Amino acid sequence: MPAEARYRIATTADLPQLTSLFDAYRRFYECEPDLEAARSWLTSNLEERRSVILVADCGDMGLGGFTQLYPALCSVDLVFYYVLYDLYVAESQRRTGLGRGLMCAAEKHARTAGAARLDLETARDNVPGQGLYESLGYVRDEVFFKYSLDLS
């Protein structure tokens, strides 16, 4: 990991840079660019504490990436856990260890918060991501299927 990177919880002061990173993350997933909507979403998440956003603060270089954790409950196991929904590293910072650093920061935060586990989903063709997750001890679910009902 880059020595200059500091992993911390985002604040509203991070919104200008974080909004740009979040918009780039959404464009990666083929969403139309929309800085206003990205800022609104992040602002609500921070102000209402709907999620925990961790950033890789690279000092003078600014924010190099982020991950966003959403709290969840499991009624079967009777536990609190986090869903690691977003992970993004700026193109200029890729292959520097920031993704791994953000994942480790997420694990540390979840453990400190008393979460039972961290869950995530990734695209079937995201082989680099799968390699990172598996190298950190994440285990692919081979038992359950994911279903979704579009209500829009």
C-alpha cells in the first residue's frame, strides 16, 4: 500500500472530491454522468448515516478512492453485518494497493462496529476484483442465488 495513503471515514468536507469519484464509479457501471445526483446521494448518506464511506486520503494528491458500506441485519443468524456495495479507485491510483487498503479499512471498521460479517457482490466478469476479494479471505457463495424485482 502506498505509504502516503490514510484510510478514514469520509466527512462532508470530502464531498467535492468524493462526488467526482462516485460519479466516475457510476459511469464505470454505464450510468449517465450526473454530478448533482451523485452529490445528493452522498450528502444524504453522510447526513442521515445511511452508510459508512471510507476514503483513501493520499495527502496532496487528494482522495484516491472510496468504499461504501451499508448496514444490514440477518434474521436467520440474528446478526448485524455490512454490505460492501461500492469500491472504486481512481484510474491514476490503480495497481498501487489502494483497493486492498480500502478493503482492509472496511474490514477493520466492520470488526470495530461489531459486525458479524461483510458481504459483497461483483460482476461475473470482474476477475481482478474476485482475485482481490479471495486473496483477502472472502468466500464465494455457491449455495444461494440472487434475485431482484425491479419496482421502478
